[in-house]
Amino acid sequence: MVYNHHTVKHFIHGAGSIKQAADVVKNLGGKKAFIVTDPGLAKVGVQKPLEDALTAGGVEWELFAKAELEPSMDSIQACADAAKAFGADVIIGIGGGSPLDTTKAAAVLMTNEGPIEKYFGMNLVPNACMPIMLIPTTAGTGSEFTNISVLADTKNGGKKGVVSDFMYADVVLLDAELTIGLPPRVTAMTGVDAFVHAMESFCGIAATPFTDALDLAAMKLVAGNIRQAYANGKNLKAREGMLYGSALAGMGFGQTQNGIIHAIGTTLPVECHIPHGLAMSFVGAFCVGFNYIANPEKYAIVADILRGCDRSATMSVLERAADVEAAFRALLADLDIKTGLANYGVKREDLPACADRAFAAKRLLNNNPRAASRDQILALLEANFEK
Ligand SMILES: [Fe+2]
């Protein structure tokens, strides 16, 4: 098997690094920066330190605060049109996964003819994008380190991805001070999502020694800091651990893929409006219990990381691996995240359709260490409906 490992070529990290934003723009040859975020973040001024840094450094900027939670194709076009009208030469995404995905897709349309749906699929973008800078303000999606933008296909339904190596950011800036204001509940949900990215990549079929190194470091950072970041959002050391852990997970799973947790968690009924990280949390709890027998060596390591200690001297591999579900549930309990699908508005009669959709998510299931039939998925959903 031959693997390719592509990633972001330049990233800046450190508390207060946002102050370097103007220099970054200038080094990219830019004079006019187009800032993309979402309305909720703009309202609380998450992007303000970026605006201040650009102004102080003499870089002209304009704010586009209309990134959608599930970016539609029209919203990408609107973003690109506004950036063109401004005369932007660098595009900066700041926020969670949605603004960052909007930025990457809009950057495609700055140098390639639209509409964006022409580029749904793998490496169909012909020309390099406008220079992209990405600044995550949640520690969860890892979108800043991936080459994919997930959009809502408003014409055909469902979600589609534009995947292109041209969409790797030219620069990623990781400043944990920007994540201090993230509410505890969001910190918990997005943080578990980051852990799940690293875990599904680490235990998955496409894992390599290179992704293992990234995913291991990611899991240790997230598991070692998530409780502290949840308990006290002002803990900068914990915030930094979470931000770097999420970024490392993005570097890892961006090369491999997620697995059954994302296959099931992303196909729960849309009308339940379950946030992505929340779905990954309670679905993750029962999926690790299903998966561990397929790769006990790896799940033994995951369980030890979740428990915060290496138990290899006193327990067998299988004993440690078998503890992974309880260890995962213990983390959720500390984060006040309930398990059981019924707690989130899912109805019993929804389960067969959920199983159908999850089973159709081959891109994800093909990386899962344990083969899963549609009936096994349905049985898992039923067994964990109230648990
Ligand atoms: Fe995720």
C-alpha cells in the first residue's frame, strides 16, 4: 500500500499570536483581507482581535459575517461575490468549522469559475485558490488542517464535500486566547468531537505510523485537558491543550478518515437539530463498545489515555480494551453529557431510517475497524435508545 501525506505547510501557535495577523497577510502578498465568520460569533466580537491586529498593521479588511451553520452553495457564492467586490487578495476564516469551511470553498471560487457544486468530489478544482488563512476559535472540528469543505447540497439534499489540496490553508494561526470565551457546554461537545476524530483515525483501517503519532498526541492532549477546560474556561493552559489537540486530530484524520461514530452520528434525524459534537459524544459511547474487539491493541491504548494511566503492566490488552466504553462514558459523565438517543428527541420509529443512512456512509464505514451490517447498526441504536 502506498500513502500520500499532504498537510498545511505553515502554522503559527501561541497565546497572543493573533497580533501577527497583519504580518501574515503581508507575507502572503496581501493588502486587502476578507474576514469570514458567522453571525453569532460576530455578535460577541470573536473576530475583534483579528480586526484590531490588521488595522494596527495597516492591512485593509472587510468583514463577512454571514457564514451559515451548514453552509449552502448559495452562501459560498455570496461570500465569494462579496470578497471580489471588496478586491480581496487574502481570505481569512475565523470561528468554528462552518466559517472555516465557508472560507475554503469561497477561496476556490476566487480563482475558479462557479458554481461551487462543479467541484463536489475529490481534486476537481483546476486552479490554486486565493491565499487562505484559518484561525479556529473552537477546539473541535480540526477543519483548519483539512483540505475539505462540507456543504449542504441544497439541490439534491444531504451534505457534499469539496476536496482539493488547493484548499489547504496557506497559514493556520492557533491562539488559545481566542477560545477563552467558549461556553462550557460547547467546550465539552466540540472537545469530544476532536477526541473522536483522533480515535477513529487511530483505530481505523487507513491509519499509518505518521497519523498514529498525530492522533496519539491529539488524544492525550484532549483527554488530559477537556475536564479542566470545561470546569474553568479561563484556564489558558487547558485551552491551549484543547486547541492543539484538535489541530493535531485534524492533521491526523484529514489523512485517514473517521469511522462508524461519524457514520451514525451524522445521520441522526435533521429535525432533532443535534449539534455535531453532541451526537459524536453519545454515539461514541456505544460505538467504542462495538468496535474494540476488532482492534484491541489500539483500543487498549485509547482506554488507558481516557483513564489517564498506562495499565499495561497490570492488565491484559483485552481487559484494557474492554474498558474503553466505560472509560468513554466516565468522560461524558464528568462533562454532564447524557447518553441515550431518546434524550435528544430521536424517536424509536426513526431508528431503521437512521441505520439505512449510516450503512450507506461507505466512505466512513470502510475505515471502521469492525465491519458493520445495517442490522448490527440498527441493533446498536435500539440497544442504546435509552441507555
Ligand atoms: Fe466530527
